[in-house]
Amino acid sequence: MSDYPLERWRQAIAECYEGRRPLEDPVARGAVEGVVAALDCGDLRVAEPAGEDPAAGWVTHGWLQQALSLYFRMRTARTHEVGPFEFHDKIPLKRNLAAAGVRVVPPGVARYGSFLEPGVILMPGYVNVGARVGEGTLIDTWATVGSCAQIGKRVHLSGGVGIGGVLEPVQARPVIVEDGAFIGSRCILTEGVLIGERAVLAPNVSLTGSVPVIDVTGSEPVEHRGYVPPYSVVVPGTRPKEFPAGTFQLGCALIIGRRSEQTDLKTSLNDVLREYEIGG
């Protein structure tokens, strides 16, 4: 990390993003290209833990989001042929997957500028630029990981999961799924939602920054917004809301239990599904 001229890059990117330096400027172009290359090899990341203590939360590096926005503006679309497939896009695909210890099943796609740690398996899904996927994570069929999303180690993204992306507004937190979480089929996570370590989301849970996540395990409900606490077991739910036309049910998510700290991912998930009678 110390080998990168980060402050010089940061200044050039800010000036270009704000229109005080032209896109054609070689210093700005060099800074943007350098940032995307560093994201691609994992030396930089758009968001990261603020400290070793999980309670410290996460910090978002908005200037890296600026660099990615500029990267799109600086590039022109080109045709890429991969076996029988043809792509026409501004951003190439990741390369050297075998050397990185990553498995990508056709027609799975990871864009250049994303980073996949060793042991990642990408089924026919998609990982966008700026995203980071941790060691041993499975991205199942038709699951998508949006731009700048941060997926932890040994996470399971089941089939059809949609992880939203973000480039702007700058400093907006991307979706974060911490280590060991299990995200059930067809879940949708957007608007910077944070899924805590080893949480389990049942199929079809849909979360945004404003959808209530209600802990119903105690004598009184406890409400969260944009956050699922670690080890939570979450299912889709509804709750009533009054409108001029009457009372209607709006979507929410319900925390109905806690996952055991003593069991591994597979055992814990099976136990949860049996105990709470939710689908896998």
C-alpha cells in the first residue's frame, strides 16, 4: 500500500471529478487507472472495517468511488470475444483467475476492477467493478454483486440474490455482508444495508436502508434500519400501516432467533431451517 502515491492520486481524482482538471489530463488518467488496478488486485478497497473491534463499524473511501465514476467516463466501449461469447463494454473482464485461485463457471462474469479472494466460486452470476468478495465465498447461479459491494469470507449468496451497487453519491456506504453470512434465494439487499457476521436471511428477504428489521425475540420489538445484527435469523414479514384509504401491510423483516456460535455454517443453517421452519 505504501508504494502507491495515494495522496497525489486522491488530489488529481478530486480535481477531475469536480471539473477543475480535464478528463484528458494525463495525471488524472494515470491516477484513475492506478486506482482501478489497485482495486483489481485487492490492494485498495472502497469500504473496510474502521478497526479490529466490529463495533467500530465500516469506513467508506469516497474518493475511490469518484475514481470508478471517472473510469467509466474515460473509457470507450470495445468488443471482447471469449470463446463463443461476445461482449461489447467499456470495462474488460478479470483475468488470471487460475493463478488467483478463483473458479468462475461459464457464463459467470467478474469485471476488471473487482477483487475475488482465493477460494471464491462464481457460478453463472455477476460481480461488478469495485466489489470485493472474500475467501471461500460462493456466489450461486444468477446472483449479482453490485459495484463496490463488500462480501466477506465464507459467505453463501444463494441463487438469484441481488446485491445492489453504488458509485454515487460519494461516501454512500455500499452493501456489506460480513463473514460467514448465509443469504437465501432471491433476497435483495440495497442502499448500503449491513448484514452482520454469520447472520442467516431466509429466502425472499428484501432490505433497503429504510425497511424495518424488527427483532421479535424478546417481550418488546426492537427495530433496526439498514442493519441486521450478527448471528440473527431473519425472515420476511409485514406490518400494518394506516393510509387515508385504509390499513395496508408493508414489507419488513423479522429477527426470529439467533444462530449458534458453536456450530459451523452448514450445521447451523440446517438447524435453523428445521427449528424455525423456513426454506433454504
